[in-house]
Amino acid sequence: MRAPKLLPWVARKAGISDELALKLWRRAAGEAEVIAGCCDSPDYFRLADERFMDLVDNESDSGSCAAPEMLARQRAGWMWRHQKRLSQLNLLAAQNAYRLWQANWNGFLAGQRRAA
């Protein structure tokens, strides 16, 4: 599986190198494949993302004791997870609007059949 395009951004936010981020992604993808069983399921992608962010957070925390400027860095995991929740809320809102439209349309058609 190819690495996500946001990998360098996550690495910069966490204060780790791009090479280390790529290694962590490959590790997370491998662990997710073992758990999910295949690389095409939605569970695989969810598990890979979650495990990757956990590994990145752990790696950025382990290096923060060496340099004081690292203490000011924010953990990147919360931002990644927050963006994911926001995108899922947009999809949920669209799905609910579609269901409302479909229910109203079905009700309209049922009323038309009764009138005829």
C-alpha cells in the first residue's frame, strides 16, 4: 500500500523525520493488515490510521525530553482525528438529508396514488 500524501505534514507536526514517519506508516499498515485480514476493507484503513497516529504520538513524546523546544510542539494525533471526525459528520449530514428527501418523496408518491 502506498503511504498517504499527508505523511510529511504529520512528520513535521510531530517533529520526526520523513523517513521515520514512513517506517511508522509501514509498521501500522502491516499491523492493520494482520488484524483486518485484507487491505481493501474500511476497517483496515481505520486501523492503519489509528495505529499510525498512536505510533507517531509515542515517537514524538519519546524525543521531547532531549530538546526544550520540543515541549512546545503539539501532538499531531488530535488534529488528524479531529479532521476525520469533521469529515464523517459532513457525510452523516448528507446521508440524513438524502433519507429525509427520500422519505418525503415516497410520501408524496403515496399521496398521489391515493388521489388517483
